[in-house]
Amino acid sequence: MVNAQYTEIINSKRPGFSESPYSVGTDVFQFETGLFYRTSNNELSGSKPTTVGGELFFRYGKFFENLEVNAKIAYQRDEILNTPDPNFNISGLSELTIGAKYLIYQQKYTDKSKEIRSWKRRLAFDKKRLIPSIAASVGVNTNFLGEGFKANELSIKGAVLLQNDFSDRLVLLTNLIADKILSDSNEYSYIATMTYALNYKWSYFIENQGIFEKGFSPKYHFGTGVAYLFSKDLQLDASVRTNFFDDYSFLYSSIGVAWRLDKHSDEVIQKKSPRAKLSKKQKGRKKGNFFSRMFKKKKKRN
């Protein structure tokens, strides 16, 4: 059996913002959706505008186990400050990105459970776990957005995705992202997410994100959340995140669900048994005619 990216249980990007280098596997349709609420606190203006919305991240594997195509769409309503007049709201599609991801390098780890000669070696840390699996992703930020969210032009989003499996329970995801390339407001960011599985059903994460945009001060966000595996194809999640600026802060909360339609089938490699090879050789031998067999028998008697 050949089984590269596909996993027996769902592998979801939610609830963190970072993305794993691994694809969902061939012939798997995966839907990751959620609702979010954000409230901001600007101490300089004394305002607390809010944002509500929903998002959908669609993932599909085809052609190669290492390849995934995806699309992200978000709809939101923003409260806009209009001092001294009353605030007003704008709503519409705020994001529509179409992209793909390809796993370049997959790290292999030593199976320590098979080590029976040395107890020390069995419990020793595998240094190969310090070398991450690596993937590259690229996407197009389209301009099919609501009037209040339109950009002046199309832009490109690219990322390097890293994953370190320090143990069967502890995983570190690191994303290095360049967004809005070819536009006047390009930005660079990183996301580092540490995930720990408490048991088969429950896991939690902590996350740090840094955003760097020309002409603005760096922004640093911190988040945490939990995920619950309801079934092998269904995951529920909840998360919160905030920042720690002196004059501006926000609180972001989200709940969501990830579900997959699993049509994956492993590629089966058939290997012929030694008996089958032997019988094939015997079938390929020339038996000869009646007289050749008779003379051979006479020679043996003599």
C-alpha cells in the first residue's frame, strides 16, 4: 500500500491561522468553515468598532498525493467609525483567494518502538525531528469582493510551510508568508503554532503571529484554542486571539467545524510471489517433442 499524505482521521487547518505542509490526500474533498467576531478598542479615539463574519476554506487533492488545490472565501460586516456622525456598516466578500500547495520534502522518523536492545536508545530523542517537512504554497488574491473591500488590482500570496513533529503528540507549524505581492501594500508575516494532543479526541494550540507592512508598525498577535475530534471525518473547534499594544487592542473569537468527504483509495502495488515467478519460468521452458523426450530417457538408463 502507498499512503503518503492521506491520514485515517481528518487533518484540518483550523482553528489556528497557520497551515500544515501536508495535503488532504487524493480524492478527498475537505470543507473548513467557521464564524468569527472581533471587537477593537482604540484608546485614542475611545471607539470600539466590531466585525462579524464567516469564512470557508475548501481543499481538494488530485493527481498527486503531494499536491492540493484550495480556495478561501470570507464574508464579513464591519462597523465603520464616522465621528462625529453615527457609525455605519459595510458588508460583503472580504477575501477570495485561489491557490495550491505542494509538499517538497517529507521528513522520515525512526520508529523507536522497534528498538529492543537498548532502553536508552528507545527513549532517546530522534534528532531528525529537528528537520521539518517543507511545502510551498502560492495563491491569487482575486478582486471579486464587496465594494468596501475591493483592492486596486490582483495580487499574489506565497508561503513556505514547515512542520516539526517533536513527538506523536507535540507538533510545531511555522509559516513564512509574503502577501499582496505586486501591489502597493505588500506585507510579510510569520505564524508559529504549537499543537499538543491531550488524547485521541482533544487537542489545543498556542500561536504567535507577526505582521510587517511598509509604513506601519509591526503587529503581533497571540492566540489559543481547542479542537475536538467528533469522528474521523468531523472536527469541532473554538479559539480566541488578541494583541498587547498600548493604544490599540482587539479580541477575536471564532467557532468552527471541519468536515471531509473521503473518496480516497490507496494505490495498490502488486508484487508477484516467488512461487508465481517459479511457475512462470517453468511455463517458459521448451518441453520438446515425443522423440526428444524418449531419447533423453534412454540416455538416462544407459
